[in-house]
Amino acid sequence: MNAHTHDRRSFLRGTGRTVLACGCAVGGLALPLASAHAAQTCTAQTAASQKALSPQDALTYLKEGNARFAAGKPMVCNPTPQVAATATGQHPFAAVVSCIDSRAPANLIFDQSIGDVFEPRIAGNFVNDDMIGSLEFACAAAGAKVLMVVGHTECGAVKGACDDVVLGNLTQTLANIKPAVAAVQGFDSDRTSANAAFVQAVAEKNVELTLARIRQRSSILAGLEKKGDLIITGAMYDVGTGKVAFAA
Ligand SMILES: [Zn+2]
């Protein structure tokens, strides 16, 4: 196992942890800063603000955003001014790979707005060459500082892969999740979607394998990570609580 491999325990370690990493803005209320980065506001990202943000700051923005969302205290930004502010250019700080699930839209669960986050979404949050190409645009060309792969609980795509569902083009889509199904050991009494613990283990393994695939298939993204210009990490979203468990 190399340093970049996140095993299942890394997600569990993140569960239940206080995700508000510093005394920054919560619900629009500016609190004294405990770290060097500026609290996120409703102001759209600019070239200057993106450049000033470190990858760790960008990760903190996502953590603080989910903390606001889960607490029911979003920033309540009016997105219309951000439309005007980003009309001639975008400078997002993050790229979040997530499932198409209607309960897991990245902008909402991380309390972000127009111009903040690239949101490539596909059933089962895996990556193929086209997704990786999109991520290379987001991070290498457009300057995103954190690349997060977010799986989620109760994932229908993962359940479909566990049950070998066959349905038109979806069959091929689910084939991308089958390596995670095969990689999860045990659960011999029930390796179907009826076993919630098995489904969760496969969803977590799928995030782990997706991260590994990104690093293996993209020397550009792996190179940015190696230089310290990009954090590549995983997370699991709980559709029942609204909370994200972060691997890093
Ligand atoms: Zn899903």
C-alpha cells in the first residue's frame, strides 16, 4: 500500500470528527480566524483569490461548507451577482467527482455557489478517460486546488453493481464499479444490495479505486499532487445526515 492509498479505515477515522477546522465563517457570521486563510464569503472566486488559496485552504473550504450545510446554516448566497462576476472567466477552487444521485449535488452539500466548484457527476462516481480529461482541465488548466471523489451511502449504482443489474447501457456503466465489488473481501453470507454493510464497503472501496485510477491514468494530476499544488482525496457523503466523512 502506498502513501496515497486510502483504506476503509481512513473514512471511518473521519466519521464523527468535527469538520470545522478553524474558527471561520459559519452561517455568514465572521468569527476570529484561527488559521491564515480568509473565511469564505459569497464573493465569487477571482484569479487573485484562487491564486492566494493553498490546496489545504481549498480543502478547508469544502469541510467548512459541509459543516454549514449539515448544521442547517448555509451562507445563503444570492447566486445572481456571482453570475455577473464570473461572466468572463471562472476560477473555481475545487473539482468534486460525485454520483448523479439527486441527494448528493456537490454545490449544495458543500454550500458553494456559481464559479466555486467543477462538478463532474456520473452514476457511481467512477472515472473514465473523459472524466479524467475533464479533471485535467479543471485542475491543470483552470487552477482548482483540491480534487475530491465523493461516494455516498445508499448508492443505487453501487447496489446495481452488487446485484449484477442488466439494463441497456446501464450495464456497461455499472461494469466500472464491478472492480470495487470484487475487491471487497468477506460478507460471504450476503454479497447483495440487501446487505447494507456490504454496499457501504463497496461504495468506500469504489472511492479508493477511483482515486488510484486518477493517479495511475493521469501523470498531469499526479504531478500536480506531487508538487504540492493539488490535494487529491476522497470522502463519503451520508444521505441520511447531510454530513461528509473526509479521508484527509
Ligand atoms: Zn449513487
